[in-house]
Amino acid sequence: MLAAYAARVTHMGDVGAGQTAKLCNQTIVTATIAAIAEAVNLATRSGIDAARLPEALAGGWADSVLLQSFVPRMTQGGFAPLGALRTFQKDVDTVAATAYETGTPMPVASTVQQLSARRRYGTGRGRFFGVYRHSADAARQVGSAPG
């Protein structure tokens, strides 16, 4: 039955272990999107063409499907959203709740949760990379790039 909707099945343990594995995935995805957003903002404020980051970083350790997918969405616009900010927020909130319940320190995930909550503005209808906009907005408030 699982083969009907899953190309690969990995048994992770007792009941609930699969959910925890999914939360580990969401931890990596949400933190990576936030890091990509910061990198795009750093590139832009440093005067380089952030849209060329995927090409420049291709094949290196930072290269990923997320990098290749989100940098164009953050720099060029005009792309259909890949997911809702509400889903992003739900994922980071669930990760935070599980970390709390298990006593697991997760400072990066916690920061991503705080940033996405500030960006959400209560609507949940924003784009999945709303953290980028928050990062860029915060940078503008601090002042212009040194130079």
C-alpha cells in the first residue's frame, strides 16, 4: 500500500518516529531557506548580483535544490509560490514544540521560528520565502551597507 504514494520507505522506529524524521527534514529545510535569504541579502547589500549565486555556488557544498529554487524566487520574482508561509510557520512551531518536549536545544530553529512569526503579520498567506523579505527589511532599518 505504501508503494502507491511513496517511492522509498525507511523504517525509523516505533510509532511517531516517522513524524520526528519529518520534523528533522523541516528543521533543515526552514533553516536552509532562512540562510539562503540572508545570503541573498548579504550579496545584494555588498553590491553583487545575488541572482547569480546559484551559478557561482553550483557544485559546491552550499549547492542544493533549495538554493537553485529559492534564489531566483527571491531575486527575480514572477514565480508561483512553492508553499504558504502558514505552512512554514506551522512547521517551525511544531519543531519548537517537539524540541521543548524533548529538552533539545535548537537555537537556529528557534531563531527561524521568531523571524517567520514576525514576518507572518497574522495572515499566513504570504510567500514561503517571507523570511527573506524580513531579512531585507531589517537590514534597511539598520542602515546602508558600509562603503
